[in-house]
Amino acid sequence: MYTTDDARDFELDPRPARVVAFGSQLVFGSVGLNAAMPVYEEAGVRCAAVPTLVLSNLPHYPSVQTVEVTPEWIDAALRDLGATGALRAVEAIAVGYLASPGQAHAIAAWYRSLDERERPPLILDPTFGDSDVGFYTDPAVAPALRDALVPLAAVLTPNRFELEHLVGPEHPAGEASDEADSGITGLARRLLLPAGRAPSDHCTVIVTGVHTDAGVIDNLIVTADEQRTVSGPEIATWAKGLGDTFTAALVTRLLTGDDVHAAVAAAAARVRYAIEHR
């Protein structure tokens, strides 16, 4: 029987993970973990990638094969990773696409089990839909995220559709509302003090991909007491995986010590680079 130390000798890259990332994984495609991992690798950040759904390819093609990942599998995989020592130096948790409400609760339970004094920050990219396509996962994931993971998150990166559904059914997507920054800010601030979060807990909501009439894309950074905007030119594209790229780039820059504004600017630039070099 090999010991843990023996097993580590078999690893080509023995570095412990600095990030644990949850998301979809494809055999071929550039969304989910497939989009995020190259960003972490470019930055030299060792990442433990935990799949929440495995697909052969994007579901937009004529056929797709899927492997469901159960909450129980995620829970057991995290226990396994903990036993290997791979998670002993984790500095951030990044949660993206989830396929079922149970996955949100499993991740939350694992996160809560960590020593509260040493918990790494949780960055939540609530990847469940967009205004042009609606939901692309089980709609029940949205309230599960709101109940289980939003109260634990240090940073949230929803788009407008996701923001409205995280705030609650009283603000459904498509409802006539003020499209100005102040209206989005008001919705974002409703996420800053969800049930289970102490008033002193710091959280930042980054509302991504806000379209303006001037051909500009805004990323709104909202905290309890301020709002800042990072703007850039809108680039026409149908490409998916941009949110996954953005969040991975954001995490890597936060790990280097960038403040949130600088990290958002760098992440937005990384997304533009990805679009321009497709």
C-alpha cells in the first residue's frame, strides 16, 4: 500500500492547488472549465478542476453526450482531494456552471466545513442563463445559489439576467425596469446582505456585460457604499465561454494582489483578447 507521500512522487506537477474551480467540462469546446483552465495555466496558477457536468461538445451541435455529476460525487471528490493534500494551499474557490440545485448545496456544505479563520474567498459566477437564450441549466439552480452560495461569496459576477433571478422572482428578466446604472446598482445591492451574511461581511457584485447605447460594454463594480464602472468597446460575437474566461482572469489577478477595479479591467482585457484572437 502506497502512502500519501509515495503517491505525490507519481505526480508530474506536485504543486498543491491554489484555486478550486467548479464548472462544466467538455471533450471539445471552449466553455466552462475548458475556457477557464488555459487562463489559470497562463498565469502559472495550479487549479483543481471539479466538473459539474461532462459533455462531448457544446449542446448547440446536432448531438451531444452528457455525463451527470451527482452532488454525492462532488462531495466525495472534495474529500479525496483533501486527503491527498492537494488543497492545503488553496487561495480561492471559483464556482461556475452547476447542473443541479444539489450541487450548490454540496459545495456550500463543503465550504462551510472549512476552518472559518482560514477559508479562502469564494468567487461565484452564477452561470445559469442570459437574456438572449433564457435559462441553460435547471432553473431551480438560481434559488439554490441564492440560498446556499450567495451568502458565502466574497465576489459575485452575474450578468443582468442572472442578477435579476438571484435577487428574486419579484424582479423577473424582461420586466420593465430602469436600465440605467443606478437601477442595476439597486438590484446588485440587494445581494450584498442576503440571509446568513453579517452586515460586516465584505462582498462585491460585478455585473458583467452591461450594454449601452454607445457601443460600449460596462462591467459595474458594486459594493455597499460605492459603484465603479470599467468600460470597453463592444465587440460583436456569438462566442460562448466569455464569462468563464472573465472569472478565471479575475481570480488570477486578485491572487496577484490587484484591487477589484484593476482585476476587472485586466479580466475584461483578457476577454477582448480571446474574442479578437479566435
